[in-house]
Amino acid sequence: MNVTIHLVRHAQGFHNLSYENESIPDPLLTDFGKKQCANVRNNFHSHEKLTCLVSSPMRRTIYTGLYSFGPYDPASAMPVEDDKGDGLLPVIAIPELQEVSDSPCDTGSAVPVLAKEFGSRVDFSRVPDGWTDKVSSESPWEPRVGKLEARARTARLFLRELAAKSGKEEVHIAAVTHGGFLHFLTDDWHGIEPNRATGWENCEYRSYRFVDPSGQDPGALLQETEESWKARLGDKRRLGEEEQAELRRMHQRELAR
């Protein structure tokens, strides 16, 4: 089975506009963010190959997925119910893909609220009631390094299982998540500039494959495809394991402060 995971950072949200806006709970996309999604819709290279669409349960990631990949009404440019049977809806909400911090902007909404907003376009069956608790020491969603690594592993295993259940020989999954969490998900810490939490731009997408295509790797580790790497970085060499490990230690020390 040939599996490609297209990882996407959400489009610009209102919290991205200023530090003060990080106090907005579960913010929506800006108009510019919607234009970023339109750019993905127009330029993404594998729309016809997509098998399914998954997302963090945050509003900005769900809307990024719907605007970028899901069915929509060209007249209103709004996401609509899937009436074509193309299999991309409902979006599968994966709580493990939520953002790292416990700031209001990185804390999600209750499932009943989200279900009322998105209706049948999103499957929230995997999202537990306590997924918004990011401050309790007993919560798996608390932003501690060990817990973040654990949920990154759970998310990768779920993606691998989802691909296997498709029954197809070639599987392409679009997964929309967050800048900070993407480094835990990919274990790639390259490109984070000073005073920034991520090396990913809003609405940037990169393509990955499982390091072990046989599906036996207990961590379901991912590696960026050669095509994706060259498209954004040309002939720049990839970092070695020791270099990545040092970057990981450095950035995780910052997170632990």
C-alpha cells in the first residue's frame, strides 16, 4: 500500500493578527485566511487522489479543510454538504491534532457547540467531552512534552490505520492541524526562527510518507517526500538524526519553561 499524508497548517486566524488576539477562544479564519484556502484549492496537486480529510477539532482547522478541500458553493464560496459522494466528507475530527498550548486561542469548543455549527460535514465521534481541558495535570491534553509526544504518536497511528481501512492500493490523506503541533507530529524541528513557535506558514502544506511502509513501526514515523522537500527547499540537504535531536532538545526546553 502506497500512503501519502498531506499535512496542512491552518490558514490565518484572528489570533494570528496580534498577541492580544491570542485571548480569543477558538478563533475563526480571517478573510485573508479564506483567500489562503482558495490558493490551496487552486494549486494543490492531488485533489483527485484524496481518499479522506481529517482535521483538528478547532474551528480554524476545520474551516481550512472545508475551504481548501471539501465541497463548496462557488457562488457563495461557502463549504456545503457533500452531495457528490466523493468520500471527503464528513471531515474526521482528531483531537490529538489540536494545538500545543493552553492559551484561549488554542483551546477548542465543546462538541455540542461544534456539532451545531458544522452539522453532518464533520464527524466528532472520536472527540471526548474533556478534550478542552488543557490545564489539569491528569488531562492527556495538558501541554507537557511527554503528553504531546504521546498524542503525536497516537495521531500517526490513527492515520496509518485509517489508510489501511481504505482498502485502496494508493491512499492520499489531507490532515489539517497547527504549526506548533506539526513539529511533534513530524519530529522535524528545522526552520523555526527566533521568537516563532513554528517553521510552518499559514496554509502551508507538505507531503509525507511512513518511514516503514510495511506498517510495523510502533511509532508510525513520518518522513517528508523527496518531491515535497525539493519543491520548498531545492537541493538543500536534510538534517541528520543528531542535528534534529539537538533542535528537538532546544525547542522542547523552550516549551517546558
